[in-house]
Amino acid sequence: MEGVLGDLEIVKRTWGAFHNTGLEEALREHAIDTLIITGIATNFGVEQTARFADEFGFKVILPEDAVTALDAHAHEFAFDYIFPRIATVCTTAELVAALD
């Protein structure tokens, strides 16, 4: 299919997915402007990646039930105080419904 991005392997060596990985350049090359970020370590890798994505001008979507942390307090803090300022926070059900 024309215009479909195949798999892109990004190897990260720090908490975030952008530092020295070529991710930003690859996304821009394919005119991708919106990122759905999921993962483990809410207040480490997910937060670092979301912060940089926002700073680079990408629209960020964070489905809260597709992210986990080492403890509930850290997870809740990120989703209560940080992510609403830099991303659209939703659930995976809300995200799937919006994509239909």
C-alpha cells in the first residue's frame, strides 16, 4: 500500500525514545504528527518520551490504561499533574472509539 509506514526499529539507550535515536527525523520524514504513547515506567520512559514529543511539536495521546508504573502513586501523579498539560489523556476504549 502506498503511504503506509513499515516497521521502524528504534533502539533507545536512555529513558526517552527521542535522544540520539533518529525517531524525530523518521517521524517527520513520513509526515507523522500524532503519537500514541504506551509503555511501562510511566514516570520514567513514558514521561520522558511524551515531554520530548510535546516539545518537538507532536500531538501526544496517552491512553492511561495502556501505561504502567512501578507504583500507583507515581502513575497517578503523572496522569493527574503532568500529562494533561502536554497530551490528550484517554482510555484505550475511548481511543479505539475515536479511531472508528
